[in-house]
Amino acid sequence: MLKLAHARGRIWFLPLYLPKPLQWPACFVMIILGAAVYCYVLRTMRQLKKTSRELQTGKGGGRSPKSAPTRKGTGQN
């Protein structure tokens, strides 16, 4: 948006510090990088939610805390 608005000062936007011919390619690279990171975060959050649900319902393949053996009479759990 800063590049489209012809910002006069460089402010904080990295592509504005580059030579003129490299500013637009840098803008597109940053947009693509931002979208990729956003998609990665969404995918990771979905996987964590799925894993969390599986652990809560006992379908995670591992032991659930309720079925873990305990030692009776020794005072240790």
C-alpha cells in the first residue's frame, strides 16, 4: 500500500530502501512470503487442534492419562 500511495518517506518498508527497479519485485516477494507464512500457521493450528481432539477422545494412538497404570500401595502414581 505504501508503494501504491507513492510514500515520500522511506518509513519502515524495506522495498523502499532498494533501488527503483527492485522495489516492485521486492514488494511481490514480501507479499508471497507473508501469504506463505500465514498458510503455514493456519495449517499448523489445524493439525494442533486435530491432535488435541484425538488426545481428548483417546484416538491419538498413545496412552490417555486415564488408562496409565498406577502403583497401588506404594504411594506412587
